[in-house]
Amino acid sequence: MEESAGPWKSGEPTTDRGPARFARPALIAGSLVALVCIGLLVVIFFLDTFNATVYSVGGDDIAGDTQEARDIRGLYDGARAGSIAVLVAALLTAAGAAVVLYRGRNPAAGEGEGGEDVDFEDLGR
């Protein structure tokens, strides 16, 4: 029972990779928040369409210049603007985290293993 889900022990080497250790959770969180915002925008679109349809059933025009039509058109403006702002922030966070993960994906890749380069023809021998 040597393995543990607890914190690192003092004898284990730690690999502090700077901001790259927060990149994966930031990518996941940014992606999830972006999906929620897109879902919210879809719901707002359908609610706005439904309200306009219900208002138009009585013979009134939703594009009219009455106060009631303006109120219905502007009913979800705050939620729509907030959702778009959070969506942009989430997409920027996810993109930044993806860039950090891409840059730090394998720092020792250029060093090689010290072996010889084997071509495809050499593998058949």
C-alpha cells in the first residue's frame, strides 16, 4: 500500500512547470464555460423567438414602434450581452491554455535518445 492519492512526499522530485501546470484545468474550464454560454445563447434565441411569436399572434408587429414591442425586443439584451462577454473570455482563456500546453508539450523532444536514425528500408532487414 505504498501508492497514495495524497500530496507529494518530501523525497519525491517535484516538476514545477510554471504556468503550464494550470493550463490543462484552464483549458477544461474555459471549454466548459464556453459550451454553457453557447447553450445559454441558444436558449435565449428560442425564448426571444417564442415571445415575438406570441406577441405577433394578436396581430401586432414585433418590429413596431410601441413601448410593448420595444420591451419584448429588449427583454433578453442583458443576458445576451453578458453571455457573449463571458463566452469571449472563456474562449480567450481556452486558447491561451492551449498555446501554453502546445509550447510545453515535450521539452526534451529535440534532444533525441542518442540512437541511430533508422529508415523504413532498414526496418525490413
